[in-house]
Amino acid sequence: MENGLTDSVMFDINLLKEMDFGRSKVTFNPPVSPSNPGESLVMRPLSSGDFDRGFMQLLSQLTSVGETTQDKFLERFNGMKSTGSYYVVVVEDTDRNQVVAAATLILEQKFIHECALRGRIEDVVVNSEQRGKQLGKLLMATLTLLSQDLGCYKTTLECSETNITFYEKFGYVKDKEVYMQNRH
Ligand SMILES: CC(C)(COP(=O)(O)OP(=O)(O)OC[C@H]1O[C@@H](n2cnc3c(N)ncnc32)[C@H](O)[C@@H]1OP(=O)(O)O)[C@@H](O)C(=O)NCCC(=O)NCCS
């Protein structure tokens, strides 16, 4: 890291390393896994150094990210990390030193269902140059299993109509409930 400090990671990397990925219902050809995502690729938790590895530029392929300084990024990173509820997973291209794919699992704490946890998947994005190489599939399969491993009773996400068939691959089904929002 440029300031000489060690990078901080958002969560325990062993959750990915030790995951029993064999139980995933999704098939990969060629075979890939969190510990072996492909040549020159590493899957890991988001790191405080990823601001310099194009993380915000990657997110800008999903939606508007605005002007985010490194300080602002680090403040948000540390805030998320301190809750213990945010699992931002990235894929880094180690040849280019760039983050090329990312997705987020958030654990929502509930009182209902005996104080259950609900997993929410957000901000799934693969760099446009790297799409079609199973990275989106690998991230979604990983986060769905991670949500299960962390004890969530269900995992949910919101998506556009055009992405429904993508998420159905991982067992997600369209619910009868309607997604509502009030923009501020
Ligand atoms: C959607 C997205 C994450 C998929 O990532 P990807 O790495 O290109 O997808 P993969 O290579 O892992 O494809 C996996 C499978 O899903 C299919 N697929 C990919 N994108 C799809 C889409 N938008 N809709 C339906 N199926 C899709 C592929 O054909 C492939 O099928 P197969 O396993 O039968 O061969 C990626 O296209 C992306 O970042 N899009 C822009 C951001 C976005 O829309 N994010 C989702 C927000 S809800």
C-alpha cells in the first residue's frame, strides 16, 4: 500500500478458502472455485487497498458512483467492516492489479423467526471486458453458499427483468411480493 500500512480486509478470508464449494448446484466448465477462480485471478474479501485497484470504476459499470475520494471510500469501508455484517467479495486480476468483479452479501438481523438472519445480495458486477468467463456465476454461487454458511434462513436480491434467468441458475425464484421504493 502506498502509505506503507498493511491493507485491511473486510472479513475473514478463511470463509472463502474453507468453503465446501462442491455442494454448489451450479456447474462450471472449466471448473472454478473461490480458491481457484481462473488464471491470474484471485477471489478474496474487499480490501482497503482496492480503491487503487479500480473498485469504484468497476462499480460505475453498475450505476452512478459520483465523486468518491479515497478518504470517503476508507470511511465507508471501515464503517461496513465494523458492523461485521458486510461481505464484499471481489475478484482481482493479479496481472493487471485490478479488481474485475465484485458482489456484496449483507446480513440483516431480524427479531422475527427467532431472531433470524436474512442475507441480501447487492451490487453484482463484472468488468465488461471480463464478462462471459463465469465470474458472475462464481460470485453468485459463492455468496449464496456464504449466506447459508453464515446461518441466513433465506437470501434475497432485487434485479431487472433481463437478469432474472441469470439468478434462476442459483435457485432464486421470482417472488409474488412487489419491490417498492421511495427515492429521496
Ligand atoms: C450479470 C453479470 C453479473 C453476469 O456476469 P458474467 O461474468 O458475464 O456471467 P457469467 O460468465 O458468469 O455467465 C454465467 C451464465 O449466466 C448467463 N448470463 C450472463 N449474463 C446474463 C444475463 N444478464 N441474463 C441472463 N443470463 C446471463 C451466461 O450465459 C452463463 O450461462 P451458462 O452458465 O448457461 O453458460 C454481468 O453481465 C454484469 O456485470 N452485468 C452488468 C451489471 C449487472 O447487470 N449486474 C446485475 C445487477 S442485478
